[in-house]
Amino acid sequence: MLRRRLQPRLGGQARCWIEVDLAAVAHNVRAWLGVLRPGSSLTAVVKSDAYGHGMVDVATTAVAAGASRLAVAHAGEGAVLRKAGFACPILVVGPSLPAEAAVIVANDLLPAVADHPLAEALAALQPGMAVQVEVDTGMARHGVPATEAVAFVDALQRHHGLRVTSLYTHFSAMGPHEVEAVHAQWLRFRDVLHQLRRMGAEKCV
């Protein structure tokens, strides 16, 4: 059991802590791997300090249990993981600024690209680098709207010379009473994938 003392926000001594059961984290990773299709891989999302559970410790546990990738919120977190010795692919699932391109390239991170200024900054530093695209199917937080995703992916590859190796989405509705909303978002995402495959775009997963 890992005990993590919470940091006080206004100074002074922290008087509380959380206890993180890393064995439970490992169990959850193995459980997910057990239900995935053969040949599938699992990405452990450890953004925001693994939601307060300790990014490096949780990432270490998840990778040891079989996760093949890690996901972080921003390039700085990815740099921390690289410094800690992680060699696996690290996805930046949050939005990045063009000013962060150097950190992304230096640490061999896979960024989510949702605008042309970031694409230009990345292409200038590393032509042909691999990137991913978040398709906004309803969260309306960041990413490329589903109606614009196909044209955007095409522009990334044709105009900027980047390799779009993956697409993903973030469902805005996941509760038991929101099945219809989840299904509608999945259909929007699937439609984008179908259009890209008809165009002969690179592998999009």
C-alpha cells in the first residue's frame, strides 16, 4: 500500500493523506487486458499526477501489469515520465501550444493536434513526425469537430507532412441513463473512421 501525503494549498503542514493500493491498479490493468480483442493494446491514462494517485508509481505499476502505452495531459508530464525512465509510447491527450513543440519532439511524445499553428511548429522541428487527432463527438472541450475531422486529417498529412497514426474521442456521456447519447457519439466517431478509410488514409485507430 502506497501512502501519499496531500500537499496543503495555503501553506502549513498537511494533516491528511491518501493510501493507494497499487496491487488494485495492477489488477485493473490485467482485467482490462483480459477482455480486449487479441492484438489490442492498453493505454494507461496517468494525467494530472494519475488523478492524484502518483503518476510515476501508477505508471510503473500499469506498465509492469501489461499496459503498453501511457497518456498524459500535457508535454510537461510526458517529460517527467521520460526522465523517470519510461521508454514506451507516451500520448499527450490534452491540447498543446506551439511553444510546447520543442518539449514534445525532444521527449519523443505523441501529441494530439487540433490546430494548424501547432502542426506547423511540430513539422518545422520534425518533418513527418507521428501525431494523433482527437475527434470531438460531443464533449466540446477540445479536439476537432467530427464534421471537420476528415478535412483536418487530410490537411495534416498533405499540407504539413505529418503522419496521423491514430484518432480518438472522449465521450461526454457515460452514465447508465445516457446509453443513447453514448451511441450517438460512437456513430459520429465511426463515421469519421469510415470516411478516412475510404480516402485511403493511414492507419487510424
